[in-house]
Amino acid sequence: MRLIDFGVREDEKKYIEEWSKENNIEVKIVSDLLTPETVQLAKGYDGIVAYQQLPYDEKIFDAMNEYGIHVLSLRNVGVDNVPFAALKKNQIRLTNVPSYSPEAIAEYSVTGLMALLRNLKHMIRKVDQHDFQWAPDIGRELNQLTVGVAGTGRIGRAAIKIYQGFGAKVIAYDKFHNPELEKEGMYVDDLDTLLKESDVVTLHIPSLGKGHTLINSKSIAEMKDNAIVINTARGDLINTKDLYDAVASGKLYGAVLDVYEKEVGVFNSDLSDQEFSDDVLDKVIKSPRFILTPHIAFYTTKAVKNMATVSLNAMVSELNTGTSENEIDLEK
Ligand code: COI
């Protein structure tokens, strides 16, 4: 079996190399993303592993079919940038890594919230200037707040545990109810109720697609005054301009954004010597009431190792047995 792994960052290499040695399977490591041009490097290989934020071009799958490659294994969880129709047309199966570390994302949600509740961004900026005054950066305590968790999959459930550990009241919304959380009476009936009753709303759901947002001027109007939004899920769940305006006007307290609707090509790039043309992002970065980070919630040693190795294990299972526990249902 010969595998090829695209879009590999330096920090992933050692885990792939170790896996290759342990499993005695050749894995060609390629730092380029998977595109209609680079896919030709896969000729002669049995399966393609990849991770990228850019959309996967349909032509990639025509080429894979031509080369007799019928499995694409992703190193991440989100499949929103993969055109399912092109996979189906070319009889290509898709796997992801659904659970590389729910705790990494959940812990980050709380990390961002604590930083915002204690006004750390502003305080650190002041101290950098040798201004050591307390006011106006008085903090708020998490144990006094109601946290609304939107989405109770693995990440949402890991977040709930941590928020409860801090003594917060936790309520949750999901279309599908987890039996344990149901028993605890944690679910509210609808999203509107979650928005109305929460001091903090943390998003743990996939993209809604088709330009649909969950947080926008209409839903923000339903939220409690002074509430906080946390997004470690997908940038397009939020209309960022509406969110910025709500914070600037004082309706909302602030937000923790680890994802952004226009992050592709920006996050994980060094743009320090370039003109910055995204006015909304610029305002968010400058505001002390926004904790903005470049999609780093997942970025831990545990998660990166799991992404590298679980994707390869899924590929081996697909090639040896025709399926794997991480295969995506392309009909959904
Ligand atoms: C995903 O796994 O889909 C993520 O959002 C993390 C990604 C930046 C590797």
C-alpha cells in the first residue's frame, strides 16, 4: 500500500513519519495543497490524505478516478469544503477525523471567555504601556453566569463539563438530544430560548451553509443585554459586521472569535508586511472587547497527532475492508 498526504505542515510531519515507520506503509509527504495541478503527484498511489481550508476543486476527483484512487481521507473534521456530488460521480469514499480532541476546542472556548470576562486584552495592552491602573477593566465571574451551549455533540458536551466545573449554570440546545443531558434537564426547547436566557452563547455546531447565519442583527436583538458570543466552530455561523455593531453599540459585551467568515487565506498566514483590506476584521482586532485568534482552538499536540494518525488509520481500513468507522455518508 502506498499513500500520499497533501497540505502537510511542519508540525504534522513527525507524526506521519512515525506512523509510516510503525505501520511499515509508505506515505509520501507533500506540503502543497490538493489542487487539480498537484493531484497528479498522486499517480501510482492507493489513497490520498489531505487537509486544507480552501475548497477541494471538482477536477481533483475526476483525476483521482482516472488514476484509480477511490478514497480521500481528511485530517480534519469539517467536510464543508468538499463537493459531495463530485465524489459520488467518481465513486470516491470520504473519511474525516470526527474526534481528534473535543477537549482542545472546549478548553479553548473557556480560555477565550475567561480572557474576555477579565478584560485581559485591554489590561495587557495597558501594562505594555506601563499603565497599571485597574479601572475601567473590572471583571465578571463565570460562576455567576448562564452559559448557553448551541450543539451538544462531542465538543459541546466537553464544553458543558468544563463550564459546570466553573460553577456556571449551563443550558443547551440541539436538534438531537443527548440522553444524559436530557436527564439532567439541560435542554431548552429552541434556539430563541437559548439566546434569550444566556449570558454567554457558545457555538459548537457545523456550518449552516447557503449564507445562513445563526448570529446576526435579528438574533442578536433577542439576546440578553451585555451577553457574550463565543465561536470556535465555523466563521460563517456569524454575520461579523452585525456582531461588531452590536458590541460597539453596547448591546453585547463582546465576543471570542477563533473562526471568521472570511478567514481562508488570512488565518495561518503572515500578512504583517501587507496592506490589510478587511475593514470588519481590522475593527474586531483593534477592539478590546473581541478576543480574535486564527483558528487555533484545535491546535494542540494531542489533536495534531490524532489528526495525522487517525486519518491514516481510516485510509488503511478503507483500502483493506472497503469501509471505516470514519466514513462520511455522502447522502446526508
Ligand atoms: C476542523 O477540523 O474542521 C477544524 O476546524 C480545524 C482545522 C483548522 C484543522
